Amino acid sequence: MRTVDPEKHAAKRRAILDAAAGCFARNGFEKTSTADICRAAGISSGSLFHYFPTKRAVFVGIFEADTEDNEELLAAAKEMADPWEGVLAVVERMSAAIVLPGVVRLILEAAAQAARDPEFNELIRSNDDVMRVGLVGLIERGVQSGRLSPMLAPADAGNWVVALVDALLSRASLDPDLDVEHEQGVLRQLLTRILGPSE
């Protein structure tokens, strides 16, 4: 019996998800077929179904992987000596996604799917909770250390940090000519006002 190399299996699975994300971003969920995903990933349909039983499972897998990435990002931020720098690292990573091809369109497609798929909606909400709770933890540590002096309670401040990043993503979806670098600078100014880092 052939044994499966976990690292190779995970790498192949992620490669399929990356290829599928491009398909969903270009064509939307409904118009993307499993054949499209196979062509983009350079695999047979049998290989695809070895990893994912349905097209929906592929789409869900993209956002499950996003949750895992966010958990790793937050864990790394918690290890940083300066909680303010940890917050900035998380926000910069989140906001940097808007310059990646197709990311904004994929986010819009996820919102559309969440509106008609309660189980998928719960996954998106859970992913949002992971990010929000992680940021609140960083802010609370910043307050305890005296590094941050937010104008809001840490829980409210964390909610608004997420909301500001979401607002930037929303603006990018409406304005293809958005000056992302400028808006990221504005976002940092707003975070400084809200979280009040000490000099």
C-alpha cells in the first residue's frame, strides 16, 4: 500500500486551491466548472476529486486555508515584542491583499455565496472572529504594557480595526484606480489615532 507524504499532499492541495481561486475570481462561483479548475491546476478530474469531492468543497477550502493563514499571522504577531508593531503587521498583511490579482473579486464572490449558503456564511463569520479576537488580544497586551492607549475599549477598538480594513477592501472593489499606497498610509494614521501608541 502506497503511503502519502503529508507535506506533498498539503502542497498539492494548496496548489489546487490557488489555481481555483483564480478561476472563481475571474468567472464567479456559478460559472466556474471543475473542468476549469483542472485546466488551471494542470490536473485530471480524478486528481481533483481525490482532494475535493465537489466544486463547493474547493471554494470552501480556499477560505478554510485563509483562516489557517490568519491564525499563523496572528500567532507570529503575538510573538513580536511590541504589540503595536504586531497590530501593524496584521493590518498591513490584510490590506496588502487588495493589490493581488483577483483578491477583491474573490472577496465579493465570497460575500455573494455567504448570502445564499448558511454553512459557508458561518465559515466567513468564524474567519472574521479569528481576526477580530486576535487583534483584540494584541490591543489588550498593548494596553497592559502601556504601549497603547486606545480611545475605545479594546474589544471595540479591535472591531473598528477590522472594519477599517474591510472598508479599504470595499473601496478597492468600487474604484480600480484607487491609490492603494496612499490609502494604506491613511489607514495607518487612523489606527494611530484610534490606538494611541506611545512614542
